[in-house]
Amino acid sequence: MDKIKIKDLEVYCNHGVYKEENVLGQKFLVSATLYTDTRLAGITDDLTKSINYGTICHKITQFLKEHTYQLIETAAEQLARFLLLEVKNLEKISIEIKKPWAPVGLPINTVSVEIERKWHTAFIALGSNMGDKEGYISQAIERLEEQEDCEVVKRSDLIVTAPYGVTEQDEFLNGCLELRTLRYPLELLKLLNTIEKEANRERKIHWGPRTLDLDIIFYDDLVMDSEKLTIPHVDMKNRDFVLQPLTQIAAHKRHPIFGKTVAEMLRELKEQ
């Protein structure tokens, strides 16, 4: 991805642990690398097809002057979030905030924090087999769309499927969606669990009936296995009710471990 770089922008603002820093203020140096596609701007010589670095400098200055944080870690985090939400075509950003006059009681040039943040793509499976099934799923999608740091990009049709695991229960309504998000995997999981609870989801029986089920199937090309979350979803390749709607919106998405596309996994499952 192409980069636009801003180096050592001087901003006088009020961030620091000590009261004097918050009241009197001090100089900070901000550097940012903006990741975007400059191809069209390069071909057309049209600034509107790129990101205006002058505008970004003013946005950085205004944000840091209007907010006060004790930690430069927080200043960097919130500034990155602000710019990713605010600036069109900005896919990823690297920010370094330097503090030249850090009060450490020793000769020092600068102290700095550097972070990298980006938009992520997650694929979420949705299911319900209790009550107003379509209503619960629609409510979940609306709740995701309400989040400032989430954007529903695509959604599949909803399909009726037989229950999986525990078969003595009502049929399910299932679907999938593509989500663009700034949240990290466990942060996204927490949001999904909150939405499930709002739909009165109860976890009494494994694979049992539920008002709403939201599962992270893919998150970028991440492979993770923790006590709380496994990505890609560990059983997705055996689930027609996941692969079928997912094929509608991401047929060519490749499993980062098996190397097979969603369409290939669905075809193999049907052949079995």
C-alpha cells in the first residue's frame, strides 16, 4: 500500500501526568504515515483522489489541542482512531508522538510512543432458531451498524437450515456478513456477546436453541487460538449453514490454514 508521510509536526498542547503539563502545556512532535492507494491521484494529478496532507496536519493539531490526556499512549490511540474514522480512503495509519521535554529528571532528547492502527475485515455468522428469528438477526445487524467503529459492508441472504449438533430443536435461520472494523478480535467478540445478551441469549445447552448466535469466522488472515476465541472458526469447514451464505459474499476468501477458498470448502462438504 502507498504511503504519505508527515514528519515532526510541532503541536503545543496539554498532555501529561503532572498538573503543570495539563495547565501550562508543552511542545509535542507528531509524525504520521498514512497508508492509502495513490494510484488514481498519480494518474490524474487530482488532489481529491488522494489524501491532503495539509488537511491532515490541521486535523492533528486541532485534535491534540482540543483534548487533554495524561498519557501520550492515549493521545496516540485516540488520534489514530479519530483520523481513521474521519479521513476517507485512509486504510492504515502509523503515528509517533514525541515529547521533547519529558520530566524525567535526567538529560534526554525525546520520549515517544509509536503505534500502528488499521481497518480490519471480519466475517460474522448469524443464526437464530427461537422466537422472531429474522427480527433478532435484523436487530443484531442494526446494532453493528450503530457502532462508530464498525461498518457492515456486505450481507448474505438468510437461509433456513436444520439444527446442528443437538438435532431435537427448531430449524435455524442463518446468514453471514462482512464487517469492516477498528476493533481487535477480543473487543469485537465482547461486542457480539453484548448484542447476544440484548437478544436474551442464554447459554444453557451446548449447540442448543438460541435467540441469537454471532460467531467470528474470519478476521483478516489472522490465525489465533486462545481460551476465549479461535480464529478462523474451528468448525466452519463442517458447517453448511456457515459456508453457504458465506459463499454468497466471500466465495474466494481463502482459509489461512487450509489454503482453500470458501467455495472450495463448501463444494467438498457437499461431496461428502
